[in-house]
Amino acid sequence: MSKWYDGSCSECGATVRIHEDWDSSRVRCQSCKERNEADKYYVSCAECGTQILARHSWSHPPRFCQSCKERNEADKYYVSCAECGTQILARHSWSHPPRLCQSCKAKNEADKYFVSCEKCGTQVLARHSWSHPPRFCQSCKAKNEADKYLASCVKCGAKIPARHSWSNPPKLCQSCRAKNEADKYFVSCEKCGAQIPARHSWNHPPKYCDSCKRDFAPKSSSCSHCGKSFTISTGIQISCIENNWQLPKRCEACRELFSHKPFKTAKESDILGNTVFRTYNSVGDLIGESRDETGIFGDKRRVHTSRQGEITGISRERTDILNNPYRETSGKNGDVKSTSRKYKDWLGNEYTESTGGSSGTKHQTRTKTSWDGTKYRETE
């Protein structure tokens, strides 16, 4: 037969009757039993909704049922902080497990600040620890990337970064630009001494600066002999000024024609039998012709024409104040081009000396006889 005995309430210590089959450590008196029952209530599991026993006296009532607790414990694992290596609680069910511990997160937050995009002014996240904070927002970066393209170097064909928004995209790669820079040097203007950019690769470096080129720009003139238009270059104009020369009156072809001296004038006949005086240079090229004519007022004159038929001058007989005869040659505009007079040398040989012409020098013309007996006039 079971025995009863007196024991103490496990909560308040009051005397209670205890059976020997009971766990005496959990025996409560009637008053404590009632108080415990009143302290009980139920909460729902935060995950599955199952009712869970709780007590009003608990400062932290349970949030999960036993089943969900076990499942949560199985879902747990640990990862290392990406910065300091500290172990961080994570869960297999999380799609984005944590990368940083709380301490490193706090440091990262303190490291953050904002800068303004240089183009649109939008606030851009930056960090104090970055040596090169961002200059542009993502939108402007995307626009910048879309603006980029590759151009080809005009010399070597190498690809060069360029932008569609540039009005003057690069034409040369860095290597070719360096070669161009090394190719540059300066020469002095032959007129004013100003420095002019030049290149070692040029066969003909510039002689005159832009200012002198403007002041002495090439000009057109009409050849006094053939009548053709020709250009007087900057260099020739400057040389004439520096040497106190007159500007050339003949074109290059006629200057070449007149450069072969001495000249020979022969009396010949044209196809109609008319007398014509033809003048040749020393290589046998025809320079021009002269014909005797009578003017409308009965004056005698000799008309000179180039080989192209252009009138180059008209010669007339004149007398000076001492009544000495001489010959005067005028241009088409009536200006006196030259004068000539007859003289005798110390041997009594007659010659004609002319002064003027395009060169402004004196020339002597003498009558000579060729090997076949033909007489001609030679001008030195």
C-alpha cells in the first residue's frame, strides 16, 4: 500500500502531502498551482501559426513552435566577413547571405559620402577611402560610353579613341603625333626674320612668313613682249625690292628667250615678199619681227612685234636740241622704252648704242657678215 508523507511546495515552501510515487521536486501547493494556471496563455508560432504555451511572467515569450525552432536551427550556418574574416550567422534560405559583419558595416557606413556628377549634378555615392572618387553618375557614364568610338590614324591606320560629340576628332595616334612633333623646327623669314614653323620632311621649307606673303601676295602682270599674263611671285617681289630692281616685265618663257645672247637681226622677206627684220637669240629661237611702216600722218616708223604677233614697241627717228639724230622706241602706252644713237669706235667702225629697255642697261649693235655673205645686226 502506497504511503503519503508531508513535504514542501517546490515554489513557496508550504507543507503539502506528497505520495511516494510522485516527483517530489515538482510538487506545488494548491495556491501555487492556481497562480501557475493563471500565468499561462498561448501565442501563435511566427512561421506556421501553431499555438504555443507562454506565460505572462516571461519577459521574452516564445516566437516559434518546437518544430519551427528545429527547422530554423538546421537552416543556420556561418560565413566569414569579406573584410575582417569574423564569423557571421547566415541561413541557407537567404538568397543574399551577409558579406560583412556588423563592425565592418558600421565602418562602411562611416566611409560613405556623396559627390555631385560633373555633368548633371546628380548626387553620386563615394567613399573617403577611394583614391579616385567617381566624377559621373551612372546615367552620364552610360552616355559617355555611347559617345565613344574608334577613329583611324590618317598616317598609320591605328585605332584612336574618339567621341561623336567632338567637333575636331583626332587625326593622328600618339605615336604619329610624337613623330610630327619631332619633325617640327623653325626657320627665319628671309624678309623680316620672323620665325616660321617648318618640317624636316619638307623638301622645300617656307621662305616667307604669312605676314610677308600677305604684303607681297603674288600678282598678275601682262608680259611686255608676248602679252600673255604671268604671275610675279612673293619671292621675286621681295628680291626686287631688296635689290632696288624693277619688277619683271616679261613672262618666264620670254625671259628664257631673251637670256640667250647675243641677238642677231637679219633682213628677210615674208611670204608676200615684204621686207621684215627678224631677231633671233643665240640658239636660233625667233624673238620678234620689225617692219617699216608709214603712219596716217606720213611719219616713218618701225613697228616691233613678238613672235606671237603682239606689238612690243614703235621706233621713230628723232633729233635732240643740238639737232643730232637718234632713234626713240615707245611702248604701246606711249612711254619711251629706249633710245639709240650711232657712234664709231676707234677703228672707225660704226655701231649703234641703245639705252633703256627692260634692264635699263646699254647695248651695242654692230653689222656683221655671216659665212655665206649675208649681213646681219648683232646686239651684245
